[in-house]
Amino acid sequence: MPARINHNAHLSAMHRNLGVHFENANRQMEQIASGHRVNRSSDDAANLALANDIESETRALQEGGRNVQQSIQMLQVAEGALAQISDISRRMRELAVQSTALTYNDRNRQGANIEFQQLKSEIDRIAEFTSYNGVPLLDAERELAIQAGPSETSNDVSRIHIGDMRASGPQLNLDTLSIDTVVGAQQAIDFLDEAHGKVVEQRNEIAAFHNRLQMSADTTATIVERMQGAESNIRDV
């Protein structure tokens, strides 16, 4: 007489247990292969949502950190140009002082004034052509906003004001200066002292802002590291 196994309770239980076993084994193999404990909502819906939120915020912070690093490079370009403008203004002052000397005649002053005017033009050229990735930096009054975080609040947006550093601009106000006479040279000294002070002040402001951004970048890197650790604790096997 043939055996009947279709409705054998023991075999059904064995089949069910084997199915559960292989399902668990497949899930464990998937976790081992991916390195994640949570791969889909069914694994742990609440923790998966939390891990995804942390990952999204981490990516935003990482992008903000990259913005800060690029902004630091941009400020370094501006500061390098200002250093050249500062050197030129000092040379212009030297020429102005020379032109006030009684040992100089009008012909000597004309020769010094030629160099003086060329140096003014060079300040204009530096200011007008200093840019970073097509963004002009020194040819007009402007405010640069640095997006350091995911929101538009003052905590995540840093701003710096950079003035017009052209010799012909209203801030340095060197456009009309000439040292071909003693009186003109004496007047030029005062204007150049004031202009050099403004260049130094702008360089100091950029340096202080640079330090602030560097601290922001370091802080962001630390936060990202901690958040990645928290996400790993949720996701990883």
C-alpha cells in the first residue's frame, strides 16, 4: 500500500522550519555581503528612516565643508593680490617722498612721476583681473556669502565684505595723484598713507575671516565623523 505524505504534519512542520531557516540564512548572507544590518524597511523601518536622515544631513555638511575649503582658496587669491597692491603702494610712497626732496629738479620729478602713474595703473589692473573661477574679487564693493551648512540661517551662511581696491576707486582714491611737483608729492604722501592703511585693514579682515572658515571646516569635519559613526551604529552588522 503506497505511503501518503501530502498531509503529513511532521513533514509540513519540517518544510516550514526549513523555509524559515533558509530565509534567515539569506537575510544574514545579504547583511554580510552589504555590511549593513538594515537593508530594507522590513529589516527595521524606524532605524532605517533615522539612518537615512543622518546620511542626508551628513552629505549636506560634507558639501558645506567643500564650499568652505573652496572659499578659503578664493580668499587666499584675494589676499595674495592685496599683498601686491600693498607693496606697490609702498613703492609709490617712496617715489612721492623722493619727489619732495629739494635735490630733485622738475625733470627728476617728471621721471619719478612716470613710474608713479604706471604703478597706479598696475593697481587698477590687479584689482580688475583678480578673480576666482570667474568671480571678480577686488574691482568693486561686494559682499561674498559662503554657504557653510544646509540652511539659510546666519549660522550656516558666513559673509565677508570686500571693498573696491582699484587705485581709481573711491576707497583708495589715488586716481588724481601726481608727484611732478613738490606740492603734489606732499599731498600724495598723505593719500598713500591712508590708502595703504585701507589695504592693510582689508587684508586683516580677510585673514580673520580665513581663520574663522578654517575653524568652521575643522568643526564640520569633526561633526561629519561623529554622524557617520552614529549612522554606522544603526546600519552596520
